[in-house]
Amino acid sequence: MIPPAPPPAGPGRALRLQVRLFAGLREAMGWSERPLIAAAGATPLTIWRQLELAEAWRRANGAGAMGADPAVGEALPAAIRVAINQRFAAADANLVEGDEIAFLPPISGG
């Protein structure tokens, strides 16, 4: 039996998402993948804020990683790439039910 499809997202509805972290963010947060419930209208930037990933980025890269201005933590650092469903996307892209969002910091190594 096929389960019924979830109701479409609309105003006031929650979105079920899957969040993936890579490299230094994964190490700083202590997890690589997890489900997340977000408000309708969420964007990668709102997920960044909801998960408090700015603090993880600071821990992984030193206190100066976000700059001296605390408000910089409200924006996604230029070094972080975002992917939605395995395609690069903007930090202000709208997310929909079932999206997988990944935050990809620079990766070093060989």
C-alpha cells in the first residue's frame, strides 16, 4: 500500500526537510544529516539561522571567520555554498516540502 502524499505546503504549514552538513560544519555540529521541520517560506538562510550554524562556523574556523561585526552572523558566509536537492542554489531560494538542503564549506585535502 502506498502511503498518502503529504498535504501541500501553504501559509502556516511546516515543511519537512533533510539537512546535510559537510567538512568543518559537520565536525563542529557533530552530525552530518538530520531531518528538520521548518516554517513555510523557509530559505537556506533561515535554516542556517534556525540551526545556529554561524556559531559552528566560528568554532570550526576561529573567531574571525564571520568578521568583527556580530550582525555578519545573520548572513551566510561567502565561503559557504548551498545545494538544494543536489543543485547549487542561492541562500534566499524558497524551500518546499521534502527538499534536501546541504551546506558545503570549502573542503581541503587531496
